Amino acid sequence: MIFETHRGEMYALFAALLWVFGAMLFESLGKKNGATTVNFLRLLLGFIFLSIFTLFSRGFLLPLDADLHSWLWLLLSGIVGFAIGDLFLFKALVMIGARISMLIMTLAPPTAAILGWIILGETLSSFQLIGMIVTLFGIAIVILQRQDKNVTDIEKKGQKFKYPLIGILMEVIGAFGQGSGLVLSKLGMGDYNPFAAVQIRIIAGLFGLGIIISFSKNWKTVLKPTGNIRTMSLLSLGAILGSFLGISFSLLAIKYTNTGVASTIMAIQPILLIPASMVFFKEKVNFTEVIGALVAVSGIVLFFM
């Protein structure tokens, strides 16, 4: 069976599919409640669902059986991936939308490959270097296209960008956090249970976000949606799809296959989001965006040949 021979690849595909629907939910919720609020609550809810699952599946409510090595690296992974990476990712998600955010997130696989070479000893081939260039070119096609005359432009040294530059920069930081967080996760997880490993990562993410929220004195705003049943229901659905299942499948993927291969498959989200955005958000997708997405993902395929 294909699942037996390509278990890691299938887990990566499942993660990509789940993240697509999670991204659309979080984009809508983030515009109404703020990126920090959505990021914190979805992690908190995801942790609750994970804890219930591990209690029944492993007999542990919390990952107390992890060794010091796993705790240190997975905590660092959680801070880099969730507290920093996801914070910028969700802010960019609100500013530039799910499709373009996920397209720029194709920077995560090259980041994972470079750090994998440095930290895990993985090597880069000529195909992979060419793939990196092609991926960056595909991203540039989308973010550097000129806007229509009827829409307000953001100008920077004479260049008109279709999307806010600050949103693009935030997404790049988010992509770096995602890529490096995945490598650190593999380093810390080893043979440890992937679901419990996600718990440790989320603990770090919640701690880091808690510090940020405390310094900004924003707890009242962050906790405000908890009184809205509809908002919490949607957040719970997004947390199940993304924070619980999506992240867990991503760690299962890197457990059973190469980090770079898993990152490549999970980066097909821009392609998956194009038809999904057209159906659910009634967004118009122009030819340039389609070409840019195809070029970027084609680059990722080359990147890991």
C-alpha cells in the first residue's frame, strides 16, 4: 500500500490539507479579533485537545516522560516556531490574506534545508540550489505585480506593490520561524511520541506569547472572544484542524521521512488555497498569481530532487 511505503509523505499531505482550511478560518477570525488573540487561543485550545488525546492514547495528560534533551530542543522549537514565527504569520495573514501568506511560506522549505545542513548534517545538491532560486522567483512574480488603477497602491522607491510591504516582511519572518522550528523539532523529537512533542512545543509557544501579551497589557482583549460561543466554536474547529491535527501530522511526517521532503509537500498550500479561496471567499484569482504559485511550488520540487 502507498501509505506503508510513503507514510511520511502522506502525513505531510494531510498536514497541508488541514492547514489550508485552518488558514482560511484563522484569516477570518484574525480580522475580527486580532492576530495575537487568535494565535494564543488556538494554541491553548489545541493544547487542551492534545492533552485529552494523549491521556487516552498514552496514559499521560502531560509529556512528563520526555527526557531533558527533548524538552530543551522542543521548547526552543516552540518559541521559534509558535511564539515568534506564528505571531508574524498570523499578523501577515490578516494583512495580506491566506493565499499570498501561504505562497510566501514556500520560503520555509529552503530555510529548513539550510538549517538542516547546518544542524542535522543534511546536504544541498545543485538541483536544490536551482530550486531555491526558482521558488524565490515564483514568490517575486506575485508580490511585485502592479496593482490595478482603481486600487490604492503602496509605493516604495517608485515601485508599486499589490500587497503591503510590512505584511510581506512579517510573512518572511514567519516562514523563517516555521522552517527553523521544524528542524529543531526533529532534533528534539528523535523517537519520542510526536503528539507529546507537539505538547511541549505548544507549552513554549503559550509561554512566549504570554510574555508578549503581558508586556503589551493586552490580556483583556485576548480573552474577550472567550465569551462568544460562535467565535470559540470556530476557534475550536481551527485548533483541531491546525494546532492539534495539522501540527501533529507535520511532526509525524518528519519522523518518517526527510525533513526537506516533508517541507516540500506541506508547501503545496498555495496551490490548494487557490480553488478553496475562490469557493469559500469568492476571491478573484488572476493569471499572474496562478503562474507565480505554480513556479514557486515547481521550484520546491526541484529543490529536493
